[in-house]
Amino acid sequence: MTWPLYLSAMALPPFLILILRLFSALLPPRPAQLFSFAAFCLTSLLLTWFAASCGVVASIALRCAGYGGLSQWAAGRVFKWTMWAATGVEFRVNESSRVEGGRRGGEEALRTRPAVFVGNHQSELDVLMLGSIFPQYCSVTAKKSLKWVPFLGWFMALSKTVFIDRANRTTARAAFDTAATTMRTSLQSVFIFPEGTRSYASTPSLLPFKKGAFHLAIQAQVPIVPIVVANYAHVCNFQQRRIAPGVIDVSVLPPIPTKGLGAQDAEMLMVRAREAMMAELVRLTHVSGKGEGEPLPRVSGVEEKRAGELRKRS
């Protein structure tokens, strides 16, 4: 490909985004919403490619310098700031004064190392959430097929991503065994979405959790750090094809220790984390001002006393 053709190909996506945004400003509300959403999706894809490309370079340089564990944090911050500048969407970690057993939430909990971070999974926009809050020396888990995606897969392979073959239980278990060893020897944390798939929820809710993250934390004897993102259907709704600039609140709960726990305790640990996350998800979404004036609803699995505390805090 000659340089003129190459430069033309590079300029095409930004030009299309500009055209889509122009139409969204001129058309009636419903078509304008669809054009705006298309512009957002194309912008996200373009900036994902850009951040992944930066991540490939950063991963090579950081690995050579002995800081390979910072690769995903570095690429995530590139994605965070470019997306904020281009779309106006931002995830913000709330400072937390919440303390449980001497363990504090908020930014302090994000610095826990090593740990298994678990978060609720609402939509594709969670990639931006990861870029915004991702702690240093942490890697994600991802389905194995992403390993072969140009740029994104290269970056993930270079930055210690834990690839999981969901169709093969044996290889998935082996990947977690390797991850547990790496966590102990390299103090590298892991981020997992325990729901396993996106919920696309328009109200505060969680899908059933899978146990993999909790088995990994117990195997590595590292804490679970729950991360809760307020329901953001008012900012991004993929089902309705709607997007708007806005700030989305994130709570980081105090770490849940796993010292002394065995494989038989994974269910208990999973339930404990899910109940804490569900309670915080309901509270956070209402405190963020998206409760639409409705009373704070009861949360399944949280005792009445706890529910009363949630209402007081809101």
C-alpha cells in the first residue's frame, strides 16, 4: 500500500465519525440518537485499536525494563483519557470511608496486591471502566479467542492476560493454576467478571456468579476485592442504542480475606461477595441520583437490618 492510500485509510474512520456526529446534530431526535450511538461505537473501536497499539509498544518496553506487570494499567489509562476527550464518558471511583475488619474500601482497596478483583459486568462499556480504575500490576482474564485479534490480542498476550478456553474445563483449570502461581510469585493481581457475561441491565441487578474467581483467590490465598459500578443505563444503553456524556460512579469495597479457606469454602465466599456487591449496587445507583424518586428497594439475600442501614446511607 502506497503512503497516500495508507493515509487515506487512516483518515476514513475519523471522517465517518465526523459525518455521523453532523447528522446527529441535524436530524430529529430518534434518528439523531441512532447516528450519535453509531458515532460513539466507531469512536470506541478506533480508540480501542489506538490504546491496544500503544499497549503493544508499552508492553515490550516495560517487559524489557522489568515492569511488564504495568502494561495493562498503562494502556488502560491511554484509553480512559482519549475516550473522555472524545465522548465525555467517565468512570469515577468514590472515596470510601467504609471499613470492615480494619480493611478500608476506595482507592486504598485498589492498591491491594496481589488480589482477585471482581466486578459487575453490564455492557461493552466496561472496557472503559477497566481502563479508568485498573490498578497497577493487574491483568484481566479473557476468552481465548481474543488472543488472535490483531493488535488487541497481541497486546493482551504481551501483558500477562489469563486466557480461558471456556469450552475446555481442563485447560481452563490449568490457566487458573498458572495464574495462582504467578499471583504468589510476581505479586500480580487479576480482574474477573464473575457473572461471566454482560447483563445489559437497565436496573440495579446481577446475574448469577460463577465460582472460578473465588476458587482462584482461595488457591492463591489472596483477598477478593469487590468493585461495584452503578447502573449506567442512563448514560449508555446498548439495547436502546442510546449514549450520552456523563460520570458513572464506582465503589471499591473492602477486601475479603481468604487466608485459611479451602476449596469447600468457595460457595460461601461467592455468596458473601455477591450479597455485598448487590447491596452496594442498589445503594450506589440510588445515591447517584438514578433512583427516579422511588424508595430504595429491598435486596435479595441481604438481611433486614442491613437493608435498613442502606436506606439510612442513601
